[in-house]
Amino acid sequence: MQTINIDGTTYKVKFDRDPVELAKLARKPYKPAKPKNIRKFPHIRHPAGTPMSTRDYVREFERLNMLIPGDYVNLNQYTTAQYDPTMPLFEVIDENAN
């Protein structure tokens, strides 16, 4: 038996196996590391606690991510739309009803 170390893994192989072919089969394909989420998102509320407008949100997103400010037309100056937990997300439909 011979011992072969490939990419940090040790293999014990009989002498009748070709170590080069074994190394080709044993090598793991190279996978580049996935980038971490590098974007930063602003909070929906201002530090004072008031909701942020869409225009303020977009500008804050650009500032946090060091982006060149875009020329967005007609950005809403009112508060952003927020999820209302009192509204149901879906409606149950009775399939047996006529």
C-alpha cells in the first residue's frame, strides 16, 4: 500500500493503481468563494422615528453603497409603502362553492 496526499486528503492505495489517475479523480473542482452581500440597506424610518419617503430611501441607499446618484424622475416624496400586519396576505377560496 502506498499513501498519497491530495489537497489535504490522505489516500491509501494499492500499488496496482496509477497515482496520477487517482489524483485526477480525487481533485475537487475549483469553486470560487461566494461574495458576501456587500450592499447596505437603510432603515425605513428616520432616526427621529418618522417613516422615510421613497426619495429619501433611494438617496440613503446610494450614499451607504457609495453609488453615483441617479436622476430618478418623480420619486415619491411621501412615506414609503409598508406592510400592514392587519391585512391578510392571501384570501382563502372555497373551491366547493358555486
